[in-house]
Amino acid sequence: MPSLHPKYWSVCRVETGDATLVVAGRNSGHVEVWHPGVGGSRKIGRVKGPALAVCPVRLRGQPVVVSAGIDRTIWLWDPVTRRQVTRYTGHPTERITQLCRLPAPAATDDDRLVTAGHDGNIIVLDITNGEAVHIMTEPAGPVQGMCLFELDETHRLATASLDAAVRIFDVESGALLHTMTGHEGWVHAVCPVTVNGEVLIASGGDDGIIRLWDPQQGTMVRTMKPRPSLHTAGIEMSGGGTIFALREVHSDNGTWLAAGGDFPGVWLWDATTGRGAGWVGWGGALDTKPECGWVRALATYPSETGPHLLICGYDKAVNLFTANGDHTFQSF
């Protein structure tokens, strides 16, 4: 049984020009950086309370890592020198749970940052001065998950909230476009996934069911839930099943939707057919020491042998796996 809090809450990759680094936020408040080809972790800095979210952005043309959490502060770090760049007050009344990079507008080298938290406010932030560019017109409820995607050449934002709703916003205008319901219980994760050339939004939460939504129409397309097996029986007996992380992964074998949460390993789904495609980080019903443990966050990492999944949560490591389950990297 995992501890009450995961060791790692968040993970992302950052491109520095010289290397692709991995950054993770710990329950201790430390933000750590790794170079997978070299190994060994280095602490960038420490925030007050768990680092619930980490995100890469570009500031004045240079890579910067942003972290945030229950201290309601947005911290900017240099991943190479591991020094603090600056910090801003984010959501003064509640914890910050999610960060998303909004690519730099034309004629500027500075990205913008989208922040969300349990106060329900979604803010587009100018990272050069910490000022809000605008706030979404409607509150999103206590936000647990958030993702940015493009639709008709415009930026859209999807959120997952503790009120069991998935919402779609227009980032430029701040308008709420759709509120989509159907989950039973809290929703913790959302991510875009391309199915037959169309961008859909996947969501997951306490009910253990993945739902695919059409963000254009605001309607549900499909539900996905594992069929009964030794794997799912073990999850049910352990009291798990909640989905905390979703990520689309492209590989030579196809496009997969990865799902992690309160169950051992990470499920892989074929979003086109809605069928399960297996899992990574779990050896089967007799595996009493899963390599991933229960999962809190997912990200992708490119390599010469194809795309990989970065997986972190309740165990003592950040793990790197290939999308088809071949374990080519040890924990680091």
C-alpha cells in the first residue's frame, strides 16, 4: 500500500538546446532535474509545500522551468544553472494545481503561462512580469487537470474538475464553450488525443472510466473501461482504480492513450478502437513489486529508439518506459 502522499506529484521534459532534461516536482517541495543519458538527479530548488505542477516555457528565448503548488506562488527556475529566475504570486486564495505553456505570440520570444487551481480561476499570465493577461470568463470549479490543444487553428483549453465536469474554453477570448458531464465522481485528468484525424479530449477520474469527448460539439464519443481480468481484480482488491494521469503517445506501433492512477503500472489504450492494448511497468498478477507503483503524473520523452513514457508517483523513482512495454531504461 502506498504512503498517503506520492513522492512525486508532477513531471515534464525541457529542451535546453544541448540536452533534453527531465524535471519532477516532489512532495517535499523540491524540484529536481535529470539528464537521462547521464543519470543522477540535481535539485533545482525547493518551494513551500508539495510541487504539484511543473511546466517548461521560454523566457527571453531561453528555457525556463515553472513550478507551483500549495504555497500559491509561481516559481521560475533555470534548469541548467539550477538557480531561481523569479517568482510571482499566483492564486492568492488557493493552491495552484495545473500549469500549461501557451506558445509565444508572434514577434516575441516569451511564452505565456496558463495557471489553474482550486479557486476555480484560470489565468493567462505574462511571465515577463507576472501580470494576468486575462482570466477566463467563467470559473472552472476546483481544477485537478488541464491541457492545451488546437482546434481550427485556435488555442483551446480543457479542464478536469472536482465537480465531475470537463470544460472547454477559448484561450484567446476566455469564453467557456462547453461544460461536459457524465463522470461519476471527481475528474482528475484530461489530455488531447487524435482519432481518425480529429482532436478529441480524453478524461478520467474517480470512476475509473476513460471518456472521449468531441470538443467542437461538447458531446461524448466513447467510454473505455478495462474488461474484468486478474489485473482489474487486483486493482479492485487494493481499493484502487482512480485515474490521475492521461497522455497521448505516438510510436511506430501506433498511437496510444496512456492512463495511470491508483493501480500498478500504466494502461495503454487504442483510442481509435477503444480497446485496451496492455500495460507497462507491471509484470502481471504475481508481480508484487511493480516498477512504477501507483502513478500520479505522465509525460513523454523522445529518444533514438522512439518515444518513451515518463512515469512518476508513489514509488521512489521517476521511470522511463517505451510505449510498447519494452523496458529500455532503468529507473533514474
